[in-house]
Amino acid sequence: MSKEMVKDTKDKIADFKRFSFVLLSLSAFLYIGSIVPFDGKETADQLVLLSTSYVSIAIALFFYRKISLWKKQLKEES
């Protein structure tokens, strides 16, 4: 693996870590919004918030999986 590819992979790892942190923060915010009671909130709204929260957690887990594969690849190449 060339130095340029190693640098590119390390940059991707850093970006994906940031993306996954933002997605986890978003999912926590949406989950809190789904459990806090207020007037006018319907069951459909609550389901949308919960499902969006779960989807963002799933995407964050996918990103973490990619990060671990790239780290393993970098370790094997060095």
C-alpha cells in the first residue's frame, strides 16, 4: 500500500468516526424527543422519531464496522 493510500484510508477512518458520532448524537436526541411527553404529539410522530433513531444507530454501527475493517487492513499492510 502506498503512502498516499495509507493517508487516504486514515482520513476516511477519521471522517467515518465523525459521521458515526454525529449519528449517535442525533439518535439520542431523537430518542429523547420520542419519550418526552407534550401536547399534540401523536403516536405516528413518536414512531417516526423512534424509527429514525434506530436507523441512525444502524448506520453508525455500519460505519464502525467499516472503520474496524480499514484498521485491520492498515495493520496487515504495515
